[in-house]
Amino acid sequence: MPYGFHNKILRVNLSTGEISTEQPGEKFFRTYFGGWGLIAYYLLKELEPGIDPLGPDNILIFAPGVTTGIPIGGGGRNAVGAKSPLTGGFGEADVGGFWGAELKHAGWDAIIITGQAEKPVYLWIKDDQVEIRDASHLWGKPTAEVEEIIKDELGEPRARIAQCGLAGENLVRFACVINDINRAAGRTGMGAVMGSKKLKAIAVRGTGQLPLADREKVMEIGRWLREHFKEEWTGDLHEHGTDGGLIFLNESGGLPTRNFQEGSFEGAQKITGETMTNTILVARDTCYACPVTCKRKVKADNKYKVDPIYGGPEYETAGSLGSVCGIDDLEAIAYGNQLCNAYGMDTISAGVTIAWAMECFERGLLTKEDTGGLDLHFGNAEAMITLLEQIAHREGFGDLLAEGSLRAAQKIGRGTEKYAMHVKGQEVPMHEPRIKFALDLGYATSPTGADHMHNIHDTSYESEGKAIQDMRSLGILDPLPADTLGIEKVRLAKYHIDWQVFWNCMGLCMFMPYSKEQMRDIVRGVTGWNSSIFELMKVGERALAMARAFNYREGFTAKDDVAPWRFSTPFESGPAKGVAVPAKDIQKAIELYYEMNGWDKETGAPTAGKLHELGLSWVADLLYGS
């Protein structure tokens, strides 16, 4: 009997209506775990290089991990993957809430969607019963309304819904998949792939239990979290959400401001998590089985009408729709967050793309003739709201911005390309490498484009504390300054990033304060495998290597691993005045990181020897022949 997984992958061909089950076996799950690893496996196995990400040949994968659905904090995560319409490379996004756990409780380890429906449809899964249903009446509606309609017509108030919004229907390249109305698989444009397949939603109801090899071991760790989470940094998450850290970043000179031109924002205090708690917060929310309750529900009834059903801004949103656009109106940010959740858009890419337009407008590279009459000076909250509406509907100037900042800049020209803050076409998140240098390395080399989650945040390792203590099991013994990129920092970044990717295979929330030993024990308790920390880190390294291999097949090379130029330009003011990531240091760090990972210095792909070492000889054969 398998533990932690069901050995059942659901396959749905929307072109033919065929529904089938695949059973890959225990060795497959121990090798790839789920999430990122499972997605990378099937994209490499089944996609022909060069296919249109928004065409019928792309495949869309919903992949929980082996530990998704376990009854302890953090067990509500799943990944969504496909070839990205934003970057043209490996696309993967992760999301919390309840949907992933519900799918596991319904008896499924993943869903692979192929083909393209002739008209809008949604998928209804109740345990082992699967049905493709008409969704024409749902097309064009906001996410909260879609969820209500589906639950009513199914007579299943406890069903969980994942859906693409209006932005996905309109093929906005950074459209996301929304779970539970206000949880976003935000990055790389997975909502656009879902919309291109005319798959409006996947509704799931699971009445089963996830089999655990050692239930008491798993529950013991769950009890530890419930009893101690307020003593860890998760206590701050409970109080003020992820936005609680905004003021610290501002005081450190690391709050992205006005399209990353500055690192501190004069209006920061108005948009912090504490300010949110004291003004518009009406409730705290949580994900499956999690005691931390870090999610926000906010309400406003003034100029902007904000409905708590759409949750509240995370830090990334407070930054991307706030400081990056020079906006300090918290209610406008909350309303922008509501629009993004209602329409299914990544708040990071949306905000940074708008900030690109604002900087170009202020520099005279864009005019009101380009913007349809909009005044795009930094700080214009009304313009930000208008553009979010236009982007989702693909109307006016928003139709151009719906392509993302890189494509928009390439179309406009006039030197605007310089101010698009992206890596591989994906906009940079709300974390500033000039106060944590190795983050720049992670941005440059990420196969998904700029990402902050499968990345290193150097400031965690500056002093003796839990982070460095936890890394000692991997041989990292001493704290390191945040503003260095030497050999030891690159080694630390490699180990940390491999482990972060493992989180995305495992199906656990990265915000949980579990040590590596606890994560190993969770895996052992769930699966019964005699897994070691070494084995688990190799799962992450293997998944990362497969994503790099996928990008190589799609035409990416080492030349695409470029750190944004702005981060090597010193701040002109603020607490970090004069600080920059030295361009020569970041290039040397990238080259060393390549060597440590076994990536070819010209192609950026894993070498045949590295792939064999990772147990990926089949990938070596794909890339280099047998």
C-alpha cells in the first residue's frame, strides 16, 4: 500500500473528451515527489520543443506533492505548470489554500490537461468520478461569482475550485490560476494557458483520507507547530501577515520603490502590515490545517469598495501596487489586489509592468498619446486601478501591458527596454538585491525568470540564528555578510536554492518554521521511506536540473542568465545610499554557480555527467543522444 500518494494521475484530453488514469509507481514518486519535479518530468517527456504556449499542444499540470493534504500546518500547497507564455520557458507556480489538499483527498496525485476544448468547460472531480461540464455560462465572470455558481449547481458547498479568471480568458501573459477565490498560483502565466484551453475551472470534492505510514510521527510535528509557531517568525506572520516585514525593508533601504530606482519609500508607513491590521483588516484567514492564519481579509467602503471575500494584500502586492508604483494609498492597493484576484492576474507582474510604464512616462519615452490619455506619473493610484482593468479586459493601453513589460517595451522601442525590470521576461519580485547580493544570482539563474521563493535571502544568514543553525546539517557552518558574493556565499546559495526547490516538490508551505530534520521526519512519517536530508536535497537539485534542461531545449542559453543592470547601479539616496551589486562580482558568481551545479558554461544546460549523477540518464539522452 502506498503512503502519502495514491499512484493515480488523472489525464484529461480536452480535444477528444478522453479521461484516463496513469499509475507511474512508487519509484517515480520517490524520485520526483510531485509539484515542480513532476511538472518538469512531464514537460520534458511530452512537449515538443518550440510549441506555442497558448496553443493546443501545450500541457497544463496541476501537481500537489507527496506531503500535500497531510493534517499539519503547511500541507495545503500545490503547483501548476506548463510552458510559460510569459517567458517561453519552464513555467511553474505554487499556491496554498485548500484545493491541493482536496485533490489528494479525492484520491489523485496530479492532473495533466492536454488539448483544447471547442467551447468553455470545467472539470468536476468527486473522488474517483470525473466529468467534463459546460462552462459557457461562467465565461467572463469574476472568480467569486464563478465559485458560487459552481457550488450551487453541483450542490456541493464544500467543493474547492481552481480557476482562470477573465485575464486568463483574454490570454494576459501573466494571468494566474486562482484557488479558493483569493489564493494565487501567481507566476509565469499559468492562467493564460488554462484560458487558452478554454478550461474555466476545476472543481474538486474529496471524501477520502491520505494514508500515512506513521501518523503519530506526523501529528507530533503538527502539535509542535501549533504550540510553538508564535515563538517563531510565523508569530509575526499571524499578527500582520507577510506585509509585516515591509517597514523593516524600508528602513534597510531594500523596499523596491518607483520601479526599483530607490530602496526606501516616504509613504511606507501608510502601507505596512501593521497599518493594515489597525485600519482595514476585518479577519484573519488560513490554509488547510494551518494554525498560523497569516492571510488577511480586508474591507473598505470609501472611494474604493473592497470585499473581504477577495482576501487582502500580501507583501508582494503592497510592494508591486504600492511602493514600486509610488503609491501610498492602502485602500487603493487593497482594491487593486481585489481586481487581480477577481480577474486572475499576478500582482507582481501587473504592478512592475505598470511601474515600467510610469518610469517611461516620467522620462518622456511614453506620452499621453501612447497611454490613451492616462497620466502615468508615479503615485497616481487612479491610473494604476484603470490599467489593471484595462489589462484584464485587454482594452486601451492595457492591451499592450497585458503582454508583460519586456514584450511591451520591445513593441514600443525608443529605449524603453532599458527600464523593463525582468529576467527572461518575468518581472522582478519585491526584493532588492542591493541589500542581499546572492538574491541577484538567484534571479539571474532561475529557470522560471526572476523569482523570490526558490531563491536565497542573504540577510537570513548574516548572524548566528536558526537559519545558519539549520544549514549546518549541509556543512554550512558560519554566518556570511549579506553584501558578499564569494565562494562560500555561492556555495550557500546553491544548497539553499536546491532546498527551496525541494519545498516546491514536497507540497509544503515555505513559511513554516520546520527544520531540515523535521522535514525529513515528515517525509518518513508520511511515506515510510528511509529518506535522508541528502536524498531530499537531491530531489530539489534534480528538479532544478530538469527545468534547466527544458529551457535549453526551448533555445535558452547561458546568455539568458542575466542579472538586471539596475541592481549594479548604486542607490543615490536612502539608508543604502551608494550600495550596488558589483557587476564583475555577479558575473563571477554566476560562472562559479554554474560549475558547482554542473551546468555547461555556454548552453546553461546540465552536463551529461551531472544528469547521470542525478539519475536522469533519460534527460541526458534527450539532450545529447544515447
